[in-house]
Amino acid sequence: MKKDIYILGIESSCDETSAAVVKNSRECLSNVIASQIEIHRRFGGVVPEIAGRNHLLAVMPVVDEALAKAGIGMKDLDAVAVTYGAGLIGCLLVGVSAAKAIAYALGIPLIAVNHIQGHIAANFIAFPDLQPPLLSLVASGGHTSIIAVEDYNTYKSISATLDDAIGESFDKVARILGLPYPGGPEIDRHGRNGKANIRFCPNLHVRGDLSYTFSGLKTAVVNYVHNLRQRGEEIPVDDICASFTAEAVGYTVDTFIRCAEERGVTRLALAGGVAANSYLRSLLASECEKRGFSLFVPPPVLCTDNAAMIAARGSFAFAEGKDIADLSLNAKSVIV
Ligand code: KG4
Ligand code: ZN
């Protein structure tokens, strides 16, 4: 009988310390997430030095909890998969160091996982029958990328953002409106009560190379709000949120759909924290339905940073003996 494979995943690239156990690449046995949102809220964003220190406090307790919830012990693990980049360097180093120590002590392989690929792999646990090839949109605080997943271990970057990531623009717009961090969910909530009756960036359109750009839209919203404040006028927060979301998400979806059409791909997957956005989920679903495309969108808990997606990505690499790292593995803030 084939032995079950248990992979421990560790994620610490930003402000979530997470550990998870995934069985046979597809089954999530535990996914423990210690969020630092409350710690960073008073600063209006993640403070890297503080985040790194808190990862250090949380990392071994979340690993212990993930193993306990999965009902297994350290000795049952076949490998440890860890996010080595992209992300905040001081944060990544905590997860990488913990993973190295565990892998070394147990004498099991260490697997280096690319965070963006991890986000996409969330789909393989959310949809156990899903198979590549597929085209994925990763919309997060750090990335807006279209990636072709050719097989379980071949991810090809098709397009990325030239400046800000979509989540970063959500967070900055929220900040100018005085909404708490993280701004994405706040804009989502306010936007649902507002009307998309303001046009901030009439020139925002699908670019020939399918790349993304969000800094112009973000700046247009910031200028709009400043102008109202200077004139002492009331800020229509809900309408601004609805209008900004309509433009940012509409443009993101148009580009992704155009990319799929140009490449003749009909199986699409969404990933990353912004994939939790209600308008993005519904607009992409309706555009896919119109064209007969199949769309896969993980539940919100698997969209924002978590270690189950890292363990899943690592499991597929482990199965083919890929991305095995040694103790010289270093964290990388950017992966090109
Ligand atoms: O993937 P993630 O957890 O971290 C990164 O890898 O960046 O994504 C975090 C981003 C933040 O910018 C947050 O504001 C955004 O995802 N986000 C949302 C929503 N939930 C989280 N943006 C829009 N609508 C949401 N509901
Ligand atoms: Zn992420």
C-alpha cells in the first residue's frame, strides 16, 4: 500500500505566522494562522521590524498547534515546505530558519516555496480534482500577476504589475479615506453600500502587453479626496469605495479575460488576498460564465496568506524531487 505523505508548511512572509499540515498534496489537515493585524493597525500598515519579532514569538507555537490539530507528530512528517520569498526579508528569515531547524533535526527534506506559486496552489486543496494546465490571476498586497500553470511544477509568468499591486492600492485608498488597516476588506464593505458614480482614471484600459498598473488610479483617488477636503466638502466614502473598486477590479478582470482569450485557455483560477474581494469574485464569475470558461476561486481563508497553500505547493515539488533546498537556503525579498 502506498504510504501517506505528510508535509508541514510554514509561512511568514508578511504579517501572518502560519503553519499547516497537508496530506498527499490535496488534503488540508490543519491550517493555523496567527495574524498580527491588531498589532500593526495602529501604525496604519505593517511595520517590518515589529512583524519579524512577532513571527519569532509565534512560529514554534503555530507549528505545534498545526501538528496537534492534524493529529500527527514531528516524526510523521516527510518534508518541511517554507516560503523563502517574495516578502519582507526579516519576516521570511524567521520561517526559513524554523523550517531549516526542523528539517535538520528530523533529517527530512526542506522545500523552498515561491509565495506566489503557493497562492495559486491553494486551488489544488480547495478543489481536489483540479488539474493543470490553467491560467491564474494572483491579486494580493504584493502582486498582480497572471501566471500559466503548465503542470504541477511549471509556473510561467505571463504578466505582472509595472508599479503598485492591486491590494497595495486598496490599502492606500483606504488609508487616505481614514479607514483602518488592512484597507481591502474595508473598501469591499463600504463599496457594497455605495454607487460607482465617480470616474477616476478614464484612461485605464487593457494594455497591449497585458501588464498592470495601479499607481495612476491610486493617485487619482488621493487627489480627488484632497480636493474635496481642501474645499471643505463632505467625502462620499461609500461611493468612492464603490467607484474605485469598479475601476480597479473591472480593469483587472478585463486584462485577465483578454489574456485567457488570446492564449485559448478556458480553465481559470483566482488566488491571493484580493481574491477575497466580493466584486472581483462576482465579476470574474459572470465574465467566465458568459464565455463558458471554468473558474476556480478558493474560500477566503485560503486566499489570504496561509501555510496550507505553501504545504500544498511544496507537496507537488516533493513528489517530483523538485525545489529541495539545503541549509544554505536564504530568504529573498523579490523573486524575478
Ligand atoms: O495575499 P495577501 O494576504 O498578502 C500578500 O501576499 O500580499 O493579501 C493581502 C491583501 C491586502 O492588500 C488586503 O487589503 C487585500 O489582500 N484584501 C482585500 C480583501 N481582503 C484582503 N482586498 C480587497 N477586498 C477584500 N475583501
Ligand atoms: Zn500573499
